Amino acid sequence: MDIQMLLSFFKMIFALILVILIANVTLKFLNSKINSKGRMIKIIEKISVDAHSSIGIVQIMGDYYLMSFTEKENLILKDLSKEDVDKYLLDKTINEDFHNNRIDISKFIKRYKSE
């Protein structure tokens, strides 16, 4: 009786592992289909301001915007020119070397706050 109990236990563990693997593969497949990368909208940069809000640079059909994201609403704060975003991306790559790959868009935001 102990051998059958042990065999049943191993069968149960095997079945559980198999179900978890199948669920994992299925969820990864569905996630790739649901969250396919859009060609019209791209988030260039996004940082959290607090637990419920963030600010980011978004490209929508070739135009760039500085946006705020909260649980209740998303707002366009400012239209950005392609030159400003290109300059920011160049500055970002330079800053990454000095800040150990930390994202730093505070200078970019301060420049547009003053305008």
C-alpha cells in the first residue's frame, strides 16, 4: 500500500508540473498576441513620479508628446519636436555612461517647464 501511495504522489507532482508548464506556455503565447507591438504608438521613455502616476515621452504616428499617466486619466502636457526628442535621446545615451544606465529625464522636463 505504501508503494502505491508513493506512486500516486509522484504522478500527482508530475501532473501538477505538466499543468504549470502548459499554462505558462499558453500565457506567453497569448501575451505575445494580445500585446503585439504597435506600429503607430511607441513609448520612448517613461518614469514613475509616485505609486499612481508617471510621466513619459510618447510617439504617436510620428509626432512626439510629453504625457502624464495616472489611474484616472492620461494627459498630453506638451507637443515635442523631433529635434528635441533626438537631442534628448543623444543626451540620454551620454548620461547613461555616467549614471550606470539609470534613466534621467529631469533636465528634459525642467527645460520644458520653464517655457
